[in-house]
Amino acid sequence: MSNLVKPIETRRLYQQVADQIRALIASNAITPGTRLPPERDLAQQLGVSRPSLREALIALEIDGSVEIRMGSGVYVCPPAERPAPTTTAALGESPSELMQARAVIEGSAVVLACARVTAEGLARLRDTLTRMRAEMEQGGYPVEQDKQFHLTLAALSGNSVLVRLVGDLFDERHSPISSQLRERFDSSQTWQAALDEHEAILQALEAADPLAAQTAMRQHLKASTDRWISS
């Protein structure tokens, strides 16, 4: 009997939305080469948020079902030589849900950090921002320094579980769907905004103001979501 029982797959919302769009394409309701309706209209038609729709479109782009042309729209690709997938594979956690989780966890971690922060800890955070700025001045994107800032801050909370959770959530940005989004929307401007937001978090920590620190952290992650997913 146990051999007949299979685990139930939890399908993420972007997979479900992508499958709905895939079904429309398969039914010839949307033919190859056709541009999909605008995001706002398609999200309303499918009854989902625009961030969820955007994640679904990125998933479809990854498997070659659609092509996203910046400034033009989303177009259905012609059938490939290989059989088209019938369902959307899991490509990582939903980026929008990931950022929501980070806001909850890191918003709490920074409050704990305010109560435990030391001059040495503040110096480590300041040094990380200095290295982040130097990487940007050389034309790079300071992903590693960004991660180090958030991990250092989590460590200042004194809670090793929070450090592990923050690290795991941050590393999820290297999943296929998050990486594709980041490649599309990362720029020197978005990284400069992130650096400024990190500076606001550090200033609140230096002032030992837990409410300001929590607000700055949540504003940073909300702004990151807006730049990365919802823009």
C-alpha cells in the first residue's frame, strides 16, 4: 500500500499561473509570434497580482515558451524542435514571497542587533559598505558585499538560527527564476539605491534606535522588491 502513496507536490503560484498561460498557448488562443496582452490586462484576466504574473512570465521565458522584449512586450515563441513542456518546473522560491520572508526575519533580527551591537560590530558593517562602494566604483555589482552586510547584521543579533535563515534566504536569489529577474533589472542605479538604504540601516544601528532600524530594514527590502519584481 505504501508504494502507491506518492508525496503531494506543492506547486508555487508562479508555476500555476505559467501553466494557465501555457494552456492558452496550447489551445491556439495565443499563436506563436503574437504579443501577449499587457501585464495589467493579463493579470486581471488571470486573477493574479502583477508580481506573480511577472514571475510566471520569467519561468516561461526560461523554458523557451515566451520571449520578453524590454519596452515592447512579451511574445509567444515558435514551437521548438524538442517537445514543449506541459507543466512548469520549479525554478526556485517565488521571489516576491522570498522578499516578504526576508522582511519578517531581518526586520526582527535588526531589532535584536540594536540591543547587542558593539563598536566592533558597527565597524565591520561600515567596512562592508566601504567595500560595497569600492566594487560599484569599479563597475561591478557588489552581491557578495551585500550578502556580507546582511549576514553580519544577523550575527549581531546573537542568534545563530537567524544567521542561518538569513543566509539561506539570501542564497535563494541564485535560483534560476531569481537570477533571471536580477539579470533583467540590476543596474548601477539600483545598486546605488541599495547602498543608500544600507547606510540608513547602519545609521539607525549607530543611534541604537530599534524602531528606526526595523523601519529602515523593511523599507530597504520593500524598495528592493519594487525595483526587482514589481517595477
